[in-house]
Amino acid sequence: RADGVDLPPLVNPCGGTPPGTADRVAARQVALVGPELWKAERVVVYRDAAAATRAFEAFRSALRGCAHHDEGGGTTTVWTTAPVAVGEEALFVTGQRYRGDAGVPGNHRGVLARAGRALLMYVDFGQRTAPARVSEVDSHVAHAREVAARIVTELPG
């Protein structure tokens, strides 16, 4: 477990300064680390719901604007999103690394959601070399819904 508003980004499609850093007031992350896969659940609390909405839009914009992000050395990360029903607004997010047309180890799968003045990120990272399958969405969404429900009931104001 880690706490603090300056935790390294879980999702940062463009590299550099991550989106959604303004107006953060608290954050907590829990991570499960394994040899070939790790999962992280992060909740970031913003000053108010308007700030959280701006942060969510900053993530959405970065994911669109850097849909094919050149990592250097011939590696590109391809980001995709699809809306899902979690909290007040949410996206299923995938990032898959490629060299040319071949998938290489290093991927992201997860949900980015907003509930009130908080953003939730539930992400797994692993060594898969193929893009996400539709069948992967449901388990991520189910977990994100559980976390979003806790946020709504436990977060003051």
C-alpha cells in the first residue's frame, strides 16, 4: 500500500507529466505484484467534483491524442478505450506495446472511472503480447464497480 498525491502514474499515454495532476488532495494505492503480472488499484481524491471531471477529461484527451505513442527504439504503445458503466463516467483502457506489427511483452488493461470527486484506476500490467480481448472487460469492470461503490459511500463530501 502507498499513499500520496505524487505516486508515479499508472496510466500515462503520452509520457512526461501525467494528466490529471492538478487539484489532487489525497491518493491511495494497493498493488499485488507477481512474477509476470501485477495489479494496482488507485483512488485519487480531488478538491471537488469539477476538478475530478477535468482530470478525467485530461486522461481521455491524452488517450486519444497519444493513441499511437512512440516509446523510442522502435517500440510503440497503442492505446484504446471503450466506455463502460462504472461510477459517473468510465473507460476500459488498454495499452499494448509493439515493434512493427508484432506485439511485445508489456501491456496495460484496466478501468479509469470517476465517482464524485474521486478517480479510480484499476489496472493490471503484464507480459501479454496480444491486444485485449472483449472477454477481459467484464472482470475489470466488476472489480472497478466494487471500488467505485466504496468510494461513494466512504468518501466525505
